[in-house]
Amino acid sequence: MSVAADVLIVGAGIVGAACARECASRGLSTVVVDAGAMGGGATAAGMGHIVVMDDSPMQLALTRYAQHLWRELAAELPPSVEFEACGTLWVASSEEEMAEIRRKRDLYASVGVESEILDGQALAEAEPQLRRPLPGALLVPSDAVLYPPCAAAFLMRDAIRMGARFHARRRVLSAEKGIVRLEDGTQFHAPHIVNACGADAVRLLPALPIRKRRGHLVITDRYPGFVRHQLVELGYLRSAHSITTDSVAFNVQPRTTGQLLIGSSREYGAESTAVNHALLSAMVARAQQYLPGIADLQAIRVWTGFRAATPDKLPLVGPWPEDESLYLATGHEGLGITTSLATAKLLIAALLGEKAEIAPEPYLPARFLGASPTPQHNGSAMSELVHASEKSHA
């Protein structure tokens, strides 16, 4: 059996679903294939935090653009997606971290992201369950949360409504040179193939600079109002975004159901989905340092998933130079939920030869093949990278 399309997307997580929706909306005949169901894989193991991150100027530009796209889409999202603009509180645990809070506020202000510094008293009033005393926090009210599997399902169903076709539980054996071969013998032919397989992308393209990074999540029973914002320790960027070591960090999310989603952990070298009980215990203990009352809550589920990590902590979005038919939309590590819509915009611009709203160069896969320079994480790149999105988001 042989099937033809303009675009063949391998992977039906939230990134693949967003890409399918974008392609279908532009009139391209689009086929999506996944070994599982829509919204599985890393999507089902993500916190669903729509957050502006500033680990680098390139990450800031991408997440800021992505958050703008989510806010534009919010009115169309069904209740099942559980989109809630609860804001993020970046919690400081020392006066030294308060200095970093001020730096973060100034940086966000420079690119038009609203934020507010809360002192210790204001923080205690905003989140009474946090331990006292804490010196303060940075409130970013534009950040939001959603339920990733249902968000991915909404995007995919919207793509299907616009003509895309979805083939679930069909394992892909190879995807190259305009041909996608399935385990059941089916062949798909497309001038454009998109590898959106997350951590599994290296199975189809072993040359990719992607490493699996396993993470744990815990969800509690229903405790409405226990926390009101996404709570993240300020040290999250240092610990959770290390590219060399395993780590845990305080990261707790309120769900619209009244449940709490507790993270986060990151570990390399794990291949199974089994729970690492030592790392899980460390993650929960870290959360209890900030929210002592968590110890009295009932957890109802623990699970794991795999993030696709790149050496520079930026995704791979765009053409693969060694195969003119192949495009990538992977390598998002812990930011695939946030950046899915922006990834789709960058991808469609590359497919159609259009100008993207933000500079695409920092995310191009060619940076790891010597075809373009590796992005440098320095402040001097800021104005160039965010200029286009500043104009469009004003």
C-alpha cells in the first residue's frame, strides 16, 4: 500500500499536532503517523506550563513568542484543555536569590514581559502554604497552565477538521528521501517529512544530537486552593537545566481539578519508564522544603516520561541538511508544551520559504553539522532575536 501527501509528520505529541494543524491550515495535504495515540509520549508526561524562560536570549525569544500564540488561541480551547492563566511565582530562598529576582524582572521588562516583585509578606499572602520566612518572589502573571494530552488532541482534531489524516498505532521503521516506511509494509510518499518524535527521533535519525532525559511527576488528590500559582524555585534554571547531571527542583502546579502536579526531576542514562524511587524521594523532599504541608497530602499517581535534550538546550526546528526531504521539530527538552505553537510557525515558514516572525537560525538543525554557527548564549544577541516578536506582540 502506498499513500501520498504534501507533508508527512511522524509523531502525534503536542509538537507534531501543532505542526499538523499549521500545515493543514495552509492547504497542505498532511498525514500524521504515530506508534501510539495522539498526545502520548512526552506530552502525557509534561506539566503543561506555558512559561517565558530566560536561560538564554534564544530561549527567551522562542518562549515569549510561543506564549503570545497560546494566549491568542486560548479563547478557542475547549474546557477539557484546562487552560488557566494562573501566573508563575519564581520563589527566592535567600537574599542572594532576590538579587537574581531583580535581574530577571529587569530582563523581562526589557522585552515587554510584565512581572512584579513580591516581598516576603506579599508572597505569604499570595501563597499561604509556602514555608516562612521566604524573602520574596517574582510574579509573572502572563504565564499559564494547561492539560497537555487534551491540548494535543484539540490541535490534532483541528488539523483533521481542516483535512489532515491521522494514523494511530502505526510504527514507522524509516523516514528519509521522501519515503516513510511502516512496520506493516505501508509506504507514505511526501516531498516533506517532519520528524516530530521527541526523544525517539534518534531512532529514525541516529545522527541527531539528542539525549533522552527521564522525568518524574506526582499528582495528588483534590485539594482546591492549596496553591494558587505555578510555583517554581528560582534555582530551577541552575538545577533542572544542567546538561551534565541528574537533578531535582521545586516545581508545583495547581490544576483546575483542585489537584497538585508535583515536579520536577531530570536524569540521563535511563531507558525504562520505571520509577527511580531515590530520585522521586529527593524530588518530593525538595517540594516539602518549600511547601511543608505537601507531606499531609495524598498522592494518587506517579509516572515518568522522556524529554529530548540537545547540547545547547534549544530545539531542532527546520530542514536537515543531509536530506532535502527531511525536516525536524524535536529536541525541546522540557519546553515542548510551551513552544509547540511557535515550533509549528517556524516549521511552516521553512517549508514554504517564508519569513518567520522570530529569527529561525538559533534553532536550525544545521548548527550541529557546521553549516551555521552554534548560537552563543549572550545578552548581545537579545535585541536581534526578540525584535520581530516585540513588534508583533506590541
